[in-house]
Amino acid sequence: MDHSYRAALGGAEAPGGRSHSGFAPYAPAEPEPLPQREDAASRIFAFVDDLFFQAKIQETARKLNVKVEFVKTDKDLSDRMKQNGEEKPSLIIFDLNNANAKPLSQIPKLKSKLKKTSIIGFLSHVQGDLKQRAHEVGCDMVLPRSAFSQNLPQLLRRHGAPQEEAPLQ
């Protein structure tokens, strides 16, 4: 059977790398990896037990040379922070559906201790009530799972970069 008609339908590229609609296909740019530092402490911690998202976060972090540590409880987080010394985390990621982490009770405690740390939560796009409660308890940003996945490289790069020294004036 001849399937050559498929090339004439939408989705196939025409000569010159353009689609039949006349526009070049969209491919999001991958952010540049950060310079690799073996001695760098983790600045990003994640309360994520979903294996799909753990793998996605780990792979994205590896590509960007960013260290991300997965924790299960607030005790794990405080132990890891003690190992890091004085440096506070830049970002804490919560899977708001992770019942073991108790995100709605943990976020206010962490927010009071770590004032400059950003806390980002992600959830299913249909969980409007949970999104509202997460904002109320102190979550800086709440994203649907799809938006979190799409913005993950930019989030990890921004928060995984070493802190810039403020110029003295």
C-alpha cells in the first residue's frame, strides 16, 4: 500500500525544514549545563516519591550538572542540611500528592525556618482546592504536573546555580 499521501498531510515537514503551515516546528531550547563542581552542596531538595517524577528530576539535574537530593521526611531534610553546613537550600520541591511527606503541614514549618528558600509544589491540574490550600500555607508556586515537567530545566538551572557574590559598594 502506498503511504506517500501522508507526506502531504499536516505534521510532515516540507523541504527547507518548515511544516506545511509555513512555520518552523517548535522545539524548546535546552538550558546550558552549569559548570560541574564535585564539592558543591545540594541546594535543591525534593519530597517526591513518584518514581516517574524522581527519574525525570534526576535525569534533568544530571544533564544540567545540578545536585538534587530526595528526602522523605523533615528529619531527613534537616539532617542533609546539617551536612551542607551553613548553606541553606535554594529550592524545595513538593509533590503535593505525596501523603507520606504531609506537604500541607510541612510547608508552613519550612517557610518559617527557611525564609529565602523557594517552595514549589506540583499536582494534578484538576486539584484546584489543593492548589489553593498549598498557596495559603506558604507554597511560593504551585504548578500542574505538565507545567512542572515543562519548566523543570529552567527551575533546576536557576536554583541549582551557585549563589552569586553580591558586589561590595
